[in-house]
Amino acid sequence: MSSGVFERALGADFARLHPMMRRRFGVSIAAGHGCVGTGTMHEIRRGPWWVRPFLRFGTLRNIMFPEAGRNVPFRIDNHAYVDDFGRETVTFVRTMGTRPGRRRRFDATMIYSERRGRVVDYLGTHQHLAVDLDLSVTDDGGLRLVSGEQRFYEGPVAFRFPMLFSGRAYLSEHYDDERERYVIDLEVRNRLVGLLFGYRGEFTCEFPLTTDVPVSLKPYREERRE
């Protein structure tokens, strides 16, 4: 069986993940199962008031959102499929009920790039933004993720997105054996502004056997360039 996106990126370190983390991040076509997590974001944070227009603009493509809150219902859908360019892809679609009658989505699809030797994270519904991810395993078998270079693609337009005008994501996730829950903490920070966006919470997962990925979880447009 071929390795999944995260196992290829982590190599031998993948075996150091907690068994439940290996199951969650082992979602792949070969594994034959997806991962559907449900739980609560204890806190959704945002930066100063003047970053809200930037966050609100992100809602047009399901990349971040301007709301903050506590005890927000949360769902994450991870499913593996082959995209139109023949690349194994894993969905990371996060849905949050930020208030009664309103849900916000944070969409991403991830591939392993042979050329870059790392996971590339396409953000949003149209894969306009491709982000390099650096992954590492923590001492307790958790996963640490730090985003790197970002590239913008739209038709013939392609350029490296200046980090001065964007944010770097820092994510940590681990499995709590005592409570039998996954615990997650994310911050997106700009080196001048500081915190742009973040959340922390916990969730449980089911691992449905799956071969077909719902169309609603796939991007509207796929980008060949990595």
C-alpha cells in the first residue's frame, strides 16, 4: 500500500505519533477510511478591530472569518481522493457554528509535493493560495505544524505572497488518553500586527469507510501549480 500525504511528509517520524494521531493523519486512499471530527472550540480569537476587514474578505473563499466566540460547535471533515491532476489529496474542511443560524467554513486541501519534499496546503474554495507546511512530531506523540512560503495563483498570475501582508500559522494537536479526545490549538500571526486569528478546542472522531468524497467538500477549482 502507498503511504498517505502525512506519512510521506513525516517519513520515519510518522511512527512516533500517538496511535490515534496516526489513525487520524493516516487518512489516505490506501487506508480506505476518512475522519470526521465533532466537538467544541472553547475559544475563537481574532486580532485588533482593524484586521476584521481582512478576515471578512477571507469568507468569500472560506479562508478564515471575522467572528470570535466561546464554546463554538465544530466539525472537521478529512477525506482522501485523487484530484484532476492525479495527485492524492486530503480535505481539511472545518465548519464552525459561530452563532445561531450562521456557519463559517475554513476550507483546505493538502497534497504531498515531491518537488518541494513537503505537504502543500491549498487554502480556500478555489486553491488560489498554496502554502508550504513544516511538520514535526512532539514528545507526547502530537503533531506540530508551521506554515511557510505562500504562493498566489490565478489564471496567468503567479507570485510569492509577501509574508509582511499575510500570516504564519502555528498549529499543535495531540490526543488526550484520559479524556479520549483530540486537543487542537491554532494561531495565525503576522510579524508586525501579532495575532490575526486563532482557535483552541477539542473533539472526538469517527473513521467512516469511504470511497466517494462528497462534492461539497472539494474545491470549486483545482490548481496544478504547487
